[in-house]
Amino acid sequence: MSAAKGPLQQNTAEPISWNFKLLAQHELGGFGGMGEGMSVQKTKDGRRIIWLAHESAPKNFTGVDVSDPRKPKVVVQTDLPASHMRSNSLETAGDVMAVAYQTQKVGQQPAGMELFDISAPEKPRSIGFFDTSGPHSRGVHQLWFCDGEYVHMASGAPDFEPSNPLDDQFYRCIDVRNPSKPVEVGRWWLPGTRRGDNVAPPQRHPLDKGFRAHNTNVYPQKPDRLYLAYIDGGMFIMDIADKSKPQVISHWTNSPPYTGFMHTVVPMFNRDLLIVTDESTEQSAKDWPKLIWILDARDEKNPISIATCPLPPVDAFRNRGGRFGAHNVHENVPLPTAWNSEDIVIGTFFNGGLRAYDISDPYQPKEIATFVPPAPNGTPAGAVQLNDVFVDEREVVYTVDRHTGGLYILEKDF
């Protein structure tokens, strides 16, 4: 499809590429089912390695040399310790990588967070493990680690019994300044989600994906603020000046009437905006619409929705296979290897592909680029399921498929 035709012909079954150019695809040795952990490391010998978390067993993480983005090369691929685990999330800070471990059922081990020395990418070396397993815990689903000092994560704990089994993960802050001995310094959960709270449990949503933490973003521009997405509980801006006692500043939710699963909160500090995504979790758009929301955050005690990014047309994607709707966005990760923009939002939409939006006018966001590859080889979904996106400081765009497609590397033309 030519750039001149724009994104309007999205009802076609053909590949769509508008203002994105595919440089390379790598199926990662037949293990192309990828999660939502992506981070770029610059090595001491000048190489550029993108680290990728796998969506499920048997693989743990993969390191790909993308120094030449047109010729990606796998340098290491590791196995999980057990088949009942997944390592859906990872982050790097310098030559240290944190990896989240979640089990299929509560009580299984190992569950928690592992730290690796990746100074020699071909030989990642374990340097610390934080155990979060327990009778009511599946471990860690998502983590944030950018400053080399603290891991912020959505996790269960051995001493946390949820009031509902779906509410088993909450916010935890882990001090990793001594990486061989990680220690918890603070935690917070939505009142009512722990058995024994003196608050009534929250009212369940019709699709009921749980009142539990997901993304736990903290940025150096405001290191005393946590931007916490809490799935069916909406999102919270938290004061973490005292990490041992996180305090709620404000809460915003769109559900009901929407269908929950708030996933990511990205602050645009210079513009007093928040970018908030909900995740599509149902097949064939049964939870449509799943959106990227824009919030006015001039008053952080009272964030207000002012717009949503335009969705691809549901009738063009509903029956393609798998999920359709928003998931994650490039999160302006505060690393020297990450691109940062407060005017452009780039997000994944599962079978709706990758979409870029110009939000220079936050009341009228406009789609400016689209990439929807054909169904990857062997996918059980019948269509691509683009799961996550990361943009490096060269403005090279990386996105991954949830099932078999592996890594796609793109050049942007906007």
C-alpha cells in the first residue's frame, strides 16, 4: 500500500505499511512468541543489544545484536528453569538486567525477580534473586528498572492473601543497590483487595481481569512519583517520596462503562499530559473498544480525559484472528538508548498492528503511520499479534509478535 493512500484502506487483507519501512524480521530460532519486555544495551565494545522477554516457556530471554538494524543477529537465548514459568517482562540499566518470573499457578517455584550481569552479552550471569513465591502468589508479572537502584514491580508475596484470587499482584519497591541481596523497601495495594483489610472488596467488572498492579513507571523528572496502572482498578498517581509508605495522590478510571484492564501510564512532563492504555484481552474484539487515552494532568490531583487516539476500524480487524485493540506504547524509558518524544505516541494493537499518532494538539490526535504485517508463520491466532514496542535513540523502531513472528525492526518516515 502506498504512503499516498494513507491508513484508510485498512479493510484489506494485504500487508499495510504507511510511513513505516520494514528493515528486518527475525523469528528468533523458531521461538518468536514475545512478551512485553524490551530494552536496548550499549556494550563496552560498541555493540547494541536488544534484550527481549518471551511470552511463555520454554525460553526465558533473548539478546539480539541490532548494531546494524538490517542484519539482526541472536547472540544468546536462554531457557526458563521450569515449564510452568513465564518471563514476560525485563528491563536493563547499564550492564544489569532485571527479569520478572511469573508461574502458572500460585505456590509454584521459582517465582520472583532475577538480576543478571550482562556485561558479556553472550554469557549473562545471575547475580541476585528476589523470591516472591508463596501459597497465594504467582510471582512477578511486570517490572520497571531504569536507575540501577530500585526495581518497581507488580508482584505477589508470600505474606499477601488476596480477597479474590484475581487480585494477587500489587505494587512492590525493591532496593537492588546490592544486587546480590535485593530487599523490599515499600509496597501498596488497592484497599479491599487483601484479606483482612477493613475496606470492602471492589465491585467486580463483567469481564473481571482482576484488581491488581500492572505497569509501575517511575521517571527521573519526578522521582517521587509512581504512575501505576492497576488493571480493573484504573490508574493511580502515587507519592513515593517515602518509598516505605506510598501514598495516593489521585485515581482515574474509565471502567465502567469500559471493560477494564488498564495497562500503562506514561507522563508527558513538559506538557502536563498522561498517556494511558487499556489492554485488549479478548478474542475477536469482544472487549472493544480498547483505547489509548490522553489525560490533562495539569492538576495531578484531578487528571481529566480529553481525547483518545483514533482506533483502526473494528470491522476490518475483528475477524482477522486473535486480539484487536490497544496494548502497550513506547514508554519514554529514561535511558540513553531510548528515544523520547512528547509529541508522538507509538503503540501496539495486536492484529491491528503498530500505530503512530501525532498528539501535538492533544485534543485532536492524528494517526500518522501504520504497520500491519501478514500473519507470521505457524501462528495459532491466524493474524499478527503485535505485543510491545520500543524505539531507540537512533529512532529505530522495534516491535514483537505475541506468538511466532519474533522481532520486527522498522524505520519511521515521520
